[in-house]
Amino acid sequence: MTENTQGFNTRAVHAGQGFEPRTGAVVPPLHFSSTYAQDGIGNLRAGYEYGRGGNPTRDALQEQLAAVENGTHAYSFSSGLAAEDSVIRALAEPGDHIVLGNDAYGGTYRLISRVLGGWGIGNTPVDMGDHAALKDAVEANQTKLVWVESPSNPMMRISDIRAIAKITHEAGALLVVDNTFASPALQQPLDLGADVVIHSTTKYIGGHSDVVGGAVVLNDPVLAEAIGFIQFAVGAVSGPMDAFLTTRGLKTLGVRMRTHSENAMAVARWLQGRPEVEAVHYPGLESHPQHELAKSQMSDFGGMVSVQFSGGEDAARTVAESTRVFTLAESLGAIESLMNYPSEMTHASVKGTELAVPVNLLRTATS
Ligand SMILES: *Cc1c(COP(=O)(O)O)cnc(C)c1O
């Protein structure tokens, strides 16, 4: 295990990344092999048997992910949603119930309601800022998992992770935090009381719009074993190339997040002064209703800024379709600036539900 006395960037660069002993190669080699020679039946050279169960490139990434989130165990998956599905299947069973934020990522809500709902998992979306409502929902349903995104996508609401962890644990449930937007460079939910952290590593951790992936990080060895079993038994693992690219991205996460945060602050302040703008959602602005809470659990505010236009849907669509440097595209977290019209793009799946997003809203991901 990497010691947490090391700084974030040192852990990001070195954890799981020791040089290769035979050649001295500073970057560990990329292992594509799907299977491993055995010296006798069950007599393995380095514990590796078959690529679904274990791969050295994936292991290197998992060690690095655990170190940057201050966790002891990490599991890497083929997408963020595969990571989410694996967490829920490992920690809940048919008949169990999940309380999630009412502004959760559209794909998370679709997975929980339409896929896992059919498997027998119930759900209640709540406003995570309303702690009385959260407590009532958790107690009334004997909830197994509470699912929080902070900052949330795309409304940039901040949830009080420490307070929600306390409410969750008093009710005997587990707290899962989707830390995709903040990234481990700016926020470490396990230190704030969360039981499980999940990521779409497609976003800031990968950081270059060239790989889709997901991660789960946690400290409890019993829960970790359950997740490791699902990873192995279902097999939604990262391929070796994906794991390698994600590791390479993660090494520079700290410096990228510093620049993303600086640039997003400049964009948010500029937008705030424009007459066409009705509201700017960025936790770094003093005008953000949870600015103080954000400061108490994040070391900076990240690269995501959402904006609502007074000219309504038409204005938002016109801006989205006329930018030159910002590319109109789904996703976020990479070195180019992207813009997304959530109600028809990332959040089209929650249109008409209580998780629907405003039609005059644009979400920007600043490089
Ligand atoms: C993109 C995203 C996901 C889903 O991850 P995929 O890698 O696209 O499967 C989950 N949560 C948040 C906050 C996201 O932005």
C-alpha cells in the first residue's frame, strides 16, 4: 500500500507504477496476454491465471486509483456505469432499496430505475440538500444504499458528504459517492465518511477523451471482496489498453485540475456579467448557494460550469451550435473544452421525469 503521507501528485505518479525489474523500463509494460503459463497445475508465477480475473496493467491502475482516493481497494471497469452496476449488484439484492439524489446523472437513474428496477431494486430520488427528507426516505424504506453526486451533473449542487454519511450510517445503510466531477485531486469522499467512491474514469481521470472506463474505490475489505467477486464473475473489466491510457491520464490529474479550476472560474465570472445570462452554476462563485460547503469539502472547484439563458431554450440552443473553440459534444473532463445541451443530450433519458433538467441550460466543461 502507498502511504498517504505522500502528496497527491506523488501518489498519482508512483502508486502501482514501479519500474520493470528485468529491463529497468520506467513505464511498466502493457500486458495484453489473456492467459498465463502455469509451471504445474495451479502453480502460478505471479498469481495471474486468466485476464478476466487479473491483469498486471489493470492491477497497476487499481493500485494507483486506491492511492489517490485514500482507499485500500480499487476495481477498474469497462465504463462508469459498469462500475455502478457492479457496486449495486455486489452490495444490494432484489427487494433492497436505494435513495439517490434527484439530480443524479441521467445514466445512473436509468440504470437504477430501468435495469436494476426490473431486478427488484426500489429507488427514491430525494433532494440531497433536504436532510429531513433524506432521513425520512432512508428510514421509511430501510434503504441499503444512499447514492450521492457532488458536485452534481449538470446543476452543480453540492451535497454535504459528512452530514449525509452520518444520516446514512445511523440508518444502517452505506453511502456511495460519485466523485466524477470533483475528481480525487479536489475531493476525497472516503475521508469525509463515504463507504464507496465511484468514478467515470472516462472523464477527468482519463482526461483525454480517448478511453471509456469506471472505477470503484473503498476501504472495507468485506465489501471490497464482494465487489471483486462481481468484477471477476461478470467480467465488465477494463481492457489492458484502456487501463494503460487511464493510468497515463491519472498521472497528470493534479496539474490538469488546477488549470481546469482556474479557467472555469474565469468563464463563470465572465458569464455572470453578461446580460443574456439568467443564472450561472459554479461552486467557486460566492453567489453559489453552497459555496461555503464546497470550500469545506473540496480543495478547488473544478472545471464544470452550467449556465441558464434568459432567452430560454432558443438562446441555449443557439449558443451550443455556434461556438468555435468549445466543441458541442457529450462527456467532459478532458483537455479540450466541450459544451453540452443536457436536456437533449446527456440527460435526454430523464426528460419528463422529476430529474429533468431546465431547457435553457448549457453545461460547459472548460479545458
Ligand atoms: C459519465 C458519467 C457517468 C457514467 O460513466 P460512463 O463512463 O459514461 O459509463 C456516471 N456519473 C457521472 C457523474 C458521469 O458524468
